[in-house]
Amino acid sequence: MSSKQIADAGTTKDRTDDSSPASEPQSRRDVFPLWTDPVSKDSAPWFEENLRRGAKPESEWMCGVEFELFGYDSGREYARLNPTQVQRVLAGFAPSSNDLVYEGRVLVEVDAGQMNRLTVEPGGQVEFSGAPQRKLSDVAHEIRRYLERLREIGEGERMTFLAVGFDPIRTMDEQQWFPKARYGVMRPYLSRRGARAWDMMARTCAVQTNLDYGSVEDLAKKFLLANRLAPIVAAIFANSPFENGRLSGYKSTRVEAWLNTDSDRTGISPPALGSSFTPADFVSYALEVPMLFAQRDGVYLDEPTGMKFGDFLNGGCEAVKPVFGDWCDHLTTLFTDARLKQHIEMRSADCGNFSHTMALQALWKGLMYHAHTLDEALGIAPQLKRNDALMLRHKVARDGLNAKQAGVDVLGLSKEIVRLAVEGLRNTAAEEVAYLDVIVQQVIEDGVSPADILLRNWHGAWHGSMDEVIKYLRVA
């Protein structure tokens, strides 16, 4: 969901009152700010209300997927696609020219029909954002339709697309940076904030699950669970043991790259470290995170870059004064394992093939959309102190399901979590349990992740051949 859509979702379009954020709370509920309305240090209740307005009745809860892929030029020894090639891929999905979104002369986004969108990550990774769906079968249908069209484009353009968490082939120096304005501001700032920040931007791909929440209590449980189980889910779906054409020493090189990127905005979301959670906790945290940019009329400005959002609200910059849209943009720059907009985003899993992508959606849906299962899962999810939470993530990056830290046995807990997800889906959508079959087999029966299977083949029948890795990971 774009930052503009986030704001629209919580905005009253026919606003006629220009009352300030300092007005009485009930008025604030009735008269909500527009994208361009000024905000100040007194606007935190508006930001909290924006989260509350994301709540939906259970009958309207949906599931949304975001799915990133690496593209390569098959005719140039699998060089990463350059910006011109990436734009040809996007254009191939547009029902009409009216569905193309440009920044200047650069095509950056496509409405792919049925409310699905294609966008581009900093290294030219193509991201499919599926429309929220009630049924996982509808999510699966849209992913299949997307991959079928991507295969057609790939065959015509001599392109190959891989589903994997970290670019297994190309070095950092060989990456093709996509000329999107937002990334031009982010790139120099993040380079100073972590040794692997550029790896994160250009060489990682993830699968994300977006779910809804009901009451504030329901939001609290889901947000805590999403963050506490993030390293467990990362281990289950670890799928990136290669870097620069050889073994990296990690089961998830992607997770390790993220752990060496701007600690202000990555890892476990700080509000989830406590025993409880409220929208006010999340807002307080986000106010302390430095900004990456401000956007005005499609131009990304770096004047507030590095300034805490709370400080920005206290007066802004000389040429940039804060508006409500800045808050919505700011939320898109929080890269924690789980984050909030007007839904909850679970972001900890490496990209994988179709079966693993659907298993991830089913896992989170099974855990979160059945009240009893949600309570059970929260009861066994590890609540760790910050240092132990960080160390667990580092061990998961290296050891995957074999990781252990602070009394957490990742494989044992993973088995329990998968069983709970099966139970949750049986109680809410029994016809969807089959989407979990692949991780029931791999985690519960075999005790392996996708990375373990890749490594077994690499040391076995593939005899260390990267060509075999490419064949195995190819989805289009």
C-alpha cells in the first residue's frame, strides 16, 4: 500500500474545519486531517487515531501479500536487469497507458489490474503487491496469474526471475540501481547507518504478509506476536545461503544484511519488547526515529533527513514545514520485522517459491485470525530482552532452524508454531490448511528449511554448481 493510500484510508475527504491538533479529542475523531494539513508536537493523538481507524470487524479481515523477485538478463551471463529492462517488465503488466505511474520519464509503478500493483525496489527488484483477499485461494490465484505473465515477459525478453532472499550471483559492485527519487535520498543516508545497508537495498528480497486487526486489544496481541515470532518465521523460511556465487556461511544472508542496517529502524520493533502494547507506544517510538526524507509534489527533499520526526514536528526545517502526509510517509521508512500502518505487516521471511509464499500467508493467518490460537501462540512466543532478541536474530541468520539463544530452541518452537497454525486454520478456514503442507513436512517431519535443502543439493548432486542453483530457484 502506498503512503498516499495509507493517508486516504484514514482521512475524511470533505473536511471543512481547520481546527488545530490541540482541539478536543471528540472533535478530532469527527474532523480528521487531510494529507496536506499542518501537524505539530501536539498531533500525536491524530497519529494514534489513524491507527485506531484501521480496525475492522472480523467479517472484513483480509490477507495481503507482497512478493519481491530478482530479475536477470539470461543473455548477459545473468547480469541484474538494468533500469530500462525493469521498466519494460512493468509496462508488460499494464492493462492500458493510464495504469502507468511515472517520476519524470522513469516508469516506477503499474496498476496491474484487479487492484494489484507492481513497484520497484532500489536494486531493480520487482515487487508484486496483491490486493487484500478474504480467501487464500484468491491470493494464490493472483500470484499464479502474476507469475504466468512474468514468464511470458521473461521468455520474450531473455530474462530470468529468481525467488530467493539474497542475490546469489552478483556482487555489490555489479548491482543496477534504479533511479527512483526516494532511493536517491535514502542511499547516501543509509550508507552511513550500517555496513550492509546497500546490500539490504539492492540484494535482498522478501515475502510479506499483511493482516487486519479489530479492537485495540486485538491489535496489541497481533503486533506483539508478529515481532516476537519474527526470528522463528525467518528460520522456517530461510532461503538465502549464497552470496557472490558461493556459500555465504549463513542460512539467511538476507537476515544478516538487515541486521547490519540502520539500527534505528530495523530488527524487533521496540514497543514489542514490553509486556503490553498500545497505539500510543507505537507513536512514541516512531517519533524518535530519524526521518529519511520529506515529499512535496513528488519531489523528495533531504533537508529533514536524519532529524527525529518528533523534532521535525517541533518546528520543521527552514524550507519544509510538517504536514500529516509526512507522518504517513515516515511509517513507510520503518523497516522493523513487523510494523504498523492501518494493518499489520509481517516482514521477516526470505522470498521463496509459490508454495512457500502461500505457506507463509497461511501460517500467519492461522496464528492470528482465530482468537484462541492467537492467545496460545502469544503464550509460547519468546519475550526477550533487547540484546537476547538481537542475538537470536543473528543466530537464526547463521544457523536457521538449528539456532538456540536465551532458552529458545528455534526448531522446537517452530514445530509448535506450525502445529498451532494448522489448528487455527482448521477452526477458521479448513479448506486452507493444505497451504501449510509444505512446512508441516519440512519443519515438523524433516526439521529443515529451504536453505537446508539448497545446501544439501549444493554439497550433493549439484556438485557446487551455481547453474543448478539458478535452475532450482527460477520461478519465471
